[in-house]
Amino acid sequence: MEDLENWVFVFATGFVAYHGLTFRDGNGEKEWVHLLFGAIALLFCVRVFFSDILGLVQF
């Protein structure tokens, strides 16, 4: 069950990261808040993927 939770978390944070890093407003500008939360989500996505799913990094 923990593996399923990890995969759901990785997909959810990956989606949030993708949306946050690629979002543009009506003028074609990137908003710093979307970039900030996209970068944070990407950090958590990569951390869970490499440490909890693949087991490559031990914290």
C-alpha cells in the first residue's frame, strides 16, 4: 500500500510541477509564484522518486 501512495504522490507533485513551471498568464509572462511552487513540487517529486521508490538515496 505504501508503494501505491508513493506513486500517487509522485504523479500528483509531478503534475503540479509541470503546471507551475510551464504556466503563462494572458500576456505570455511567467508568474514567479507559479515558478516557485512548481520548483518546490519538482523537488519533492524527485526526492520521493529517488529515495522512497528507487531506494537510491537514504535520508
